[in-house]
Amino acid sequence: MLDFKTELKKYQPILDIEDVEENIHSEEIKDIIDLLQYLSENNKN
Amino acid sequence: MECPNCKSKSIKGYICNSCGVDIFTFSKSIKVSNLLYNKGLEKANNLELSFAIELLCQSIEFNKNNYYSRNLLGLIYYETGRIGDALKQWIISSNLVKTNNIAMSYMHIIQNNPDDLYSKNEAVVHYNKALDCLNKKNTDMAITDLKKAITINPNFLNAINLLTFCNLIIGNKSEALNLITKALKIDKNNKITENYHLTITGTPPKQTIESQRQKILSQNLTPPPSAVEPKMKRYSFINFFHIISFIFGSVIMLALMFFFIIPGSVSDMEQQILHSNNEIERISLDYTNFRVESDTRITELLEDNENLYNTLTELRLQINIATQNDRINEARLILAANPLEAAELLYEIDLSLIEEENLEEIIQFRDSTFLSAASSLYNSGLQQYNLGNFEISVGFFERSLRFAEAQPEDLVFIDDIIYFLGRIAQHGQEYERAASLFLQLITEFPDSNVFSQASERLHEILSSNSEQDMEND
């Protein structure tokens, strides 16, 4: 049997095209390379 | 060798002297990102779009500048109706690489078809509304919005899955199955869709079974043997055997309990009983000892009490003796001056308290004092009687009688006292008292000198009473 609340949590609102620009600016994607750079800068200091 | 990050050639070991980055790890990250992109591409070609999205997202996490991953991810989002996410990826990709980037052409196409873009966005709006309605448990409104979204964009996978879910809620399984089929055509092996299929039918969708079978075959594994229904007889034999085994096991269990567990329990209980009995005995013994001690103590206390009482009695006796001796001595002292008072003092003494050796002397002293006092009082009473002061004379006569009672044989005027008291009573019309006194005199003093007078007075009283009785009648 499906649990309503549990199942519903799998669905999230989809990005509207009007919110794309705002979403890009607010997002700060960090990948592993950024992490490595951060670590290297810390080592230098 | 140049640094993949800053393109510097100043490298020491694996560390770039210019930017300080670990070149080995850096290069690995990029390789992994590319590998994930390739896998994502493979999945996308196989229409396993959910897996492809996962892999491409991971690729971006390893290298956010991997615009290939972003372009493909955007494409998949566009295909499945997630317009905003698609645009986002393409915009970022085009910012990363401005030339020879397919993302630019995608965006051109979209910009050249604004109706298509806005209609697909409207589908997104309907979807978001439907989600909002479902959060408020308004399933009907949600279904309406989702149907609109799917009508606008038939490949809107999220909307199809959500509509499937709504149909499951309202119990419309046939419609749900239709939607599941539709979704699986767009995205094979979508986990949410498969889950819904499993919920309705109890089995995963055919596509999943097919792909699993292909996986097994591709790994050169032998397929599992098909299940064969056992024959009824064999099933019955196994059941009977199990029953026998159960019974046998039960018997062994009971035997083990009887020989090992129960004796142990019984032994424990016996120990407890023994301990309890010992405790009871101890308590009984303690109680007995306590009783004995208490009785002994009570006896001792009673003895002490008795001793104290005896001592107190002795002391009281000694006090009384001392008091009596004081009285006697005082009586001796005042006898000459006040014989009446001396007699009063001696009247109070208790002869039993007098020592044996002194008793006779004290008795003689008392008697002589009483005699003297009685005589004195008689004379005073007679004097007052002759004066007609009967009340005063009564007092003297009665006091005299008191002392006279101690030694009546020595006092010759007792009969006179009784006679005079009788006369006074007669005079005061106390005939009963008078008669009583005259009768006493006649009875106790037959040789009295006032015998005849007493008899006459008594006769008078009795006669007057009988006359009065006759008058009353």
C-alpha cells in the first residue's frame, strides 16, 4: 500500500521559467574541484 | 605536464606551484565526471531517463564546468517537461563555453518558438498547482490540473506519475495502469512508476523483468530454474513428517524440563521455603526472647514498685507515728492549761501505732484526759441547761458524750447527759429523737438515777402521739 504523505514527498515543485534567472544567481554550485582549490588555498595560508 | 586548473607548467610532484591544487585528484575528478557523463548518455540512449538524470547530476558534482553533462541534462529535462530546469542548465552551459556549444542552439530554438515554451511552462504551473492541492488533500482539483498539464505536454513525466498517484488514491486502478504504461514509454525503469505498477499488480512491469533478464543473460549467468509445483502426496508426507517432528520435539522438551528445569525450580523453591522457615524460626525465637525479657523486666518493675510502695507505707507510718507522738507530747504540754484541747488532740490518735511498751501509759493518759474533758463539758452543759440555753448545752453534752464513749464505765453522768438531751429534744418538740434517747437510757442504763424520769417522759411522748393519731382519725 502507498502511504500518501511518504509518496507525496517524492514530488517537488518544478522550476518556472520566470524563476530561472533568480535560481541561477542564488545557486552556488560546489564541485570537488572547488573543494580541492579551497583546501589548497588553506594549505598555502 | 601542465596544471589542468590554471594551465601552469610549474609543477612539483603532484602539486601545482601556481594554484596549489592537487593535480592527481583534480585530474581524477574530471575523469570521473566524464565517465559519469558517458554512462548518463548511455542511459539516455536507452530511454532510462531517471538514471541518466542521476548520473549527469553526479557528473556535474565532480566537475561543474562539464558543459556536456549540462547540455544533456537540460535536454532530458526538456523532454520530460521540466522546462525551467532545462533552461537553467543550458544558460549555465552557455556561460561556461560560449562558442561551439549546442546549448546556444537549443536556446535559439526555444526563443524562436515562444508559444511552445510558454505552453509547456503553463503545464508546469498546472503541475505546481496540483501539488499544492494535494498537500491540502484536495485530490479532485489536483486531478483536474494534472490532466490539463498532461494535455499540454504529453511527455510531462512528473505530472503523469502524480496523476497515477491521484488515481491510486481514488481507487481508479485501470486509469493508473494506463498512465503507468504511458510513463514507462517515456522513461523506462522509472522507480516511481515501477513502484506504482508493483502496488497495483503485485509484480514489476514487464520492461523491468525484460531488462533484468537481459542483464542476467548478458552476464552469462544461467537463468534460475522455474518453480515446479510439488505433488499433493509429497506435500502431505512432508506435513505429516513435520507434525511427527513437532511432537517428538515437544516430548524431548518436556523431558528436558522434567529432568533439568523443573527439579531446578523445585530445588529453588525448596531453598526459599527453607529460608523462609528459618526466618520464621528466628523471628519466633526473637519474639520469645523478647517476651521473656519483657516479662522479666515487668516482674522487676513490679517488685520495685512494691518495694517502693512498702517503703512509702513505712515512711507514712513513721510519719503518722511521729505525728501521733507530737500530738501526745503537745497534749501533755497543754493539759493543765487547756484540758479540752488536749483531749481533742488525744481523740485523733490511733492506738495501733503506739509502741507496745508505751501503749499502756498512753492509754492511761488518754483516758484520764478524756475523763477530765468529759466532766468539764458535762458541767458546762448542765450549767447552760439550767440557764435555759438548750442549744449551747446540747453542744457541751454531745462533746462530753464523745469523750465519754472512750470509757463509758468510768463516767457516771453519761445517763444524765442522755436524759438531758432527751429533755431538750422534747422541749424542742423533736419527739422522735427524744423518745429514742429516753429509750436508749432505759435500755442501756437500767440502774440509772434518772431511769424513772426517762420512763415517764417516754410515756408522755408516746401518749401524746396516740392522742394526736386519734384526733387525726
